[in-house]
Amino acid sequence: MYLHFYHFRKSPFHITPDPEFLFLSPSHKEALGTIIYGIEERKGFVAIIGEVGLGKTTILRSYLEKVDPQKVRVIYILNPNVSFADLVRIIYQELGLQVESEDLLEQITRLYHVLIEEYKAGRNVVLVIDEAQNMPVETLENLRMLSNLETATDKLIQIVLVGQPELEEKLNRHELRQLRQRIAIRATIVPLTQAESMAYIQHRLALVSMRRGPIFTKGALKLIVKQAKGVPRTLNILCDNALIAGFGYQQKPITTKIAKEVIADFEQKPSHPLLR
């Protein structure tokens, strides 16, 4: 819509997680490093915690895009609201296995032998559970059965739990104390500072701009950054809406007047369920 007007090769502020636009604040660097270290060193459990819109999925996808599929087999669970039995079936399906027995313990035993073969072949199997706060407590508790699949020195399956602060609350429940003790490393993603928010916006603009020159006035940027409170998704929404409004006014750079209009509209709109 506004790409030609602003001389962009693609939209800089799309809300869909896109590893191409990865911006690493200190806490994002820590989260990415935690994922890489936990998987490569076969630590078993890794937990990444962060509020809505802070970039957890972007970090995750950035890692997944770079892994060698010949060395790492990733099983990605997008909808974790499943029973443990169903989770095991999903793992079977992703590994190309047929379920030959309805007995869960027999399924786990067979999975152990399959993982041993993967280990001998130099492959690491990773179970990524996104939105892990939505996983039932009973399923979380039974994840210990998977973490028990190990050699004398290494875990055979790495389990990455990615979720909102509610996941931390769940893990602190008494019935999950054994699982909590098994999480070897964890990282928490925090909101961007004002300086990081400014750098985040400039980073995304630099990746798509085909001409030099300011896209936002300093005043407009300050207003947007203050309103977003360090949440990358909110920065994206406000900046994208500002560019749409600026295109409508045929105005560049984006002024404080346009930024104020966009912020006023944003404050009046109820949060969309897809953006929660």
C-alpha cells in the first residue's frame, strides 16, 4: 500500500514474526543463546519466558531457520493443549513412526530405542512447545518421562518450553516441583528500553529502505516509543498504522500530528484476539 511512496522493498512493521527482522536486545540475545546452548549441549529442558508481544516466537523461528536438518530434528508443538498420550502420538507422527501399541509405556520404550538410533547417527531431537502456559498440568508433569530418556551422559530429547509468565506460575505449582528442578537453564525476555525501542525501529527501517532520509520525525518516534512501553509488537502496530496514515496524507516524514492520531486510535480499539 505505502511501499512505493516510502521507497521500501517490503513492509518493515508486519506483526507476523519474521526472523529477517531479528533485533537482539540484551535479553533477546540471552534467550537465543539459552536455546542454542541448551540444545547443543543436550541439557534436556530449556524455558524461555516473556510477556505477550516481546518476540519469543521470533527468537524461536530465528533459531529454527538456521539449524541443520541433517543434525537436528525439530518437533514443533504450536497447540500444546493436549494430553500426554496425544503428545507422544504427535512425536511419533513427526518422527515418521507408526503407533504399534496403545500402551503408553510401550510407546515410550520404543521411542527410547528410536532416539538412541538418532543419537548414534549424530542427530539431536528437539521438542519445541510454544505457548507452553496452555499445556495442561498433567501433560507438563509427564514430560519428565521424556526427559528420562537419556544415555549415561546426554539427554536424548531436548525440550524447549516457550511461554508467557503464566508458565512460570504453573511451574511453581507443588505438583510440578520435579519438572521445575529439571529445567537446566532458562531466560526471561523483558521489554525494550526507550533507547532499544528507537534502535529497533531504525533497524527495521534500515533493512527495507531503498533511499536515505528520515521516515519519522524525532518527535513522532518519541511519542510512539513512549506509547509502546517497550513491546515490539506494539511498536510494529503503531509504526505500521502511522505509515498508512502518512500515505493517506501523502506526508513524509511522519509527523507528531500523525503519531498522535494513530496513538489515539490505538488507545480506543479493544485488543484483537489475534494480537493477545
